Amino acid sequence: MVDMLDGRKRVLIVDDEAGIRDSLSLLLKNNFEVTTAKDGEEALEILDAVDPDLVLLDVLMPRLDGLETLKRMREKNNALPIVMLTATNTVKSAVAAMKYGARDYLNKPFDVEELTSLIISLLDRSGDEDPMNKVVEPGVSRPSIPLKEADFGPLIGRSEVMQEIFQRVRQIAERNTTVLITGESGTGKELIARQIHKLSQRSQKPFVAINCAAIPETLIESELFGHEKGAFTHAVERRIGHFELADGGTLFLDEIGELSLPVQVKMLRFLQEQEFYRVGRSKPLKVDVRIVAATNKSLEEQIKEKKFRQDLFYRVNVISIHLPPLRDRFDDIPAMVQHFIDRFSSVYGNRKIQFSPEAMEILVSYDWPGNVRELENTIESLMALAPDEMISGEMLPRKLSARSASGVEVFKPQVFEGSMDFEEAERAFETDMIVKALRKTNYVQTRAAELLGISRRILKYKMDKLGISDRPEPGRTEAVPGGEDAA
């Protein structure tokens, strides 16, 4: 791993926007020695003096643009890792950057964790002892990468289900088989795809991601397969598609269920024949690309509705990974909260907020319909706006406490007359209602949860918290305040 304490690595940031330079400097200066340049010419002038270990290089700059700067830097030092940063998401410029020797290509606004992880990864690979830097002979497995028990690259998960997923990713990474990742929006499907690529023998080649739902149907074929000059109106030049851009690496097709049926036919042909046609080209092209697809829809239902081809489904669903929603792995939430606090700490003045037991209980009890992405945004919002370092339940967004308490609010308690304090009364009321629901459903938790109007996950959490047994014990009656006839 990169040594961030002794012999700090040097990063050169080249960008004509002062705000970008300042933001990146603030982000990286705690771990790296940072130098900035306002354009390509200044960067080339100071390159030898700075002797950077890595360069972050903008594409669009005055005087000397990023691609020309990249070429000249390569002439000076062919081994220097260079990452291109740009606000223009065009396949053409990405292809050119890779052609001239860029190690990676990120779009603004970039993800802070993704950028930091990429920098550390590239600097690690430059070391002689890095097993990922060694040439791998055909048929020889790449050395395994040590992983923490709970963390898996950018993924966090102590729960049994996530540990099983991490192990499955390790097993399939070295194979070239097509993978289908399913799960609700915000569960981390792209992170899993990137981890599959990172642990594979394709890791030194491009990882190219495309969201099939974000591109109009009229343009998706051109984006995927490219087109020839004059193939259609406004096709003023030849365009390289994502398949060619990912040659040798991995193509991640997010929301594959949104592809139109005609494009699905072309996708099927590629998976069968490993070749495709650019729009307007009569000869096929061959590339070496591994397909990893993802969807938040049921493709089986799409097939029934004639919206997805069954033969394509069988081709993409060779190996499947299902990511559970956050509400079904709530025991991961405390670790994920700490992970996001650590990630955003340097961005918000090295803040280290903490959560009271009451606040953490609300976080764990909330359903998180937006999954990990919603949790991440919530923590960042608190890091930015919370007035105190200790976060209480009252400081959390109102929707969290309202939703987490919804199971109780279904029943309007009228039985408390001041003989208990509020917390004791609330505990007694919850115990009463849960035990009655369990008895009424013969201790079938799924049915009891439906009766109470809450999820089974929240029911199990509350049962553990309140010490309620999951089955009736012979000769023992649960302590129900007020007896069987209590409200």
C-alpha cells in the first residue's frame, strides 16, 4: 500500500479552473505532496522539477490542451501515471486519451472516493512489489489481494449475505463469463461491477460504464457500437462506440432492461459471435470485451411483457449476483455510517461526527428506500450542516424518524395515564402489540409484520431489542402490560 506518512507521494494537478485546483489540493494535501499548474505549458515547465508520481490532467485548457500535454509528458516519462479529468463526456476524447497513454479517464463532477481510490491504486501499481503490476502468463492465476473481513474495496458489509457476495465476486472475477447484477437502485451494483473488473486479469484495461436508461433510444445503438461518417443525419465524423472503447477490458451495461428490442438483437449477436457492426458499416468488428450487466427490474417480468428477449436473458444471466436492499441488511448500517463519516471528514474540515444511541436506532430502523445512496447523502448532509458533533435523534431529517416510527403510529395508544414515563410506556406498548400480533399469527413473523404494518426486518429488530422470544415457550406467558384485554 502507498506509504502516506513517510516519503509522501507527489501529485501534480493541471487544470485551468482555479476552483478545481483548489478543491483537489484540499482533498489530497493531507495524504500527498500536491503541486498545481494552471495549464499544460506551465505543467511541462515544472514537470522535471516537481518529478510527480502521478498527474491529474484536465482535457480542455487554453494555450495547450490536455491531449497535447499528455503526449508531451509521455515523451518525457512514459511510465508516469496520468489521469484525465474533463467535464465533456465524449467517447472520442476518451479513446484519444487512452491511445496517448492515459491510465484512466474521469468525468467532472467526479466522485471523491472513486478519485482517491484510483490515485492510491495507480500509485500502488507503480511499485515493484505490487502483485497487480506483475505480468500474468496465460493460464496462471493472478495473486490474490488481501481484503479486510468487513470491507471489500469501496464496499462495506459485515452481514453474512454481503460476505457471501464478496466471496462470490472473488470466485467469478478471474473468469470471462458474463455476469448479471440485480438489485434496487442505490444498492451498489456498479461498485460490484468495478470490483469484478479490478480483481480480474483485465484490470489493466478499461472499465467502461454506460447507463442504458440515460441515453435516448435513437442514440443508444450509436453509443454502444459507434457509427461511420454519413451513416445518418448529423453523423459528420466516424464515432467509436463503447464496445471498442472497452476492448480488452469490461463493459458495464447498467439498466440493461431499458434497451430497445432492436438493440437487444444486436447485443445478442455480439454475445453469440463476439462481433458487431458499427452503424453504417457493412463489415463486422471483433473486440475482446467482458459484459457485466445490471438491472433494478425483473427481467423475467419484462420477458412476459414482451419487452426483453428471452434468449438475451439466458446469455447475460450466466452468473447472477443479487444485491439485497439496505433494509434487509440493517446490521451493516453502523459500519457504513462510520465509513461515510471517514470519507467526508477531509471535505468538511476533518469533522468526526458521532451518533447518539437514539439517533443510531433511528438510522437502523429506517427503511432506506434509496438504499446505500440515500444513506450516503444523509451522512454527507449531516457532515455539512449539523451544528454539533454529537447527532441526536432530533437533528436527523424528519422523514427518518417518521418512517422508522410508522409501525407504532399505525396504532394510536390511548392507555397511558401518566403512571409511567414516556420511554417506559412506549416500550410497554410496543411489547404488547408485537406479542399480540405474534400470537394471532401463530408466531409466523412475516404475517405478524404485515398485521402490524411494518417490515419483517423491523419486527425482528424490535423483538431483539425488547427481548421478545420468536416462539412461545412451554409453561410461560409473555409479560403483556395490562393482560390479554389490554388495548
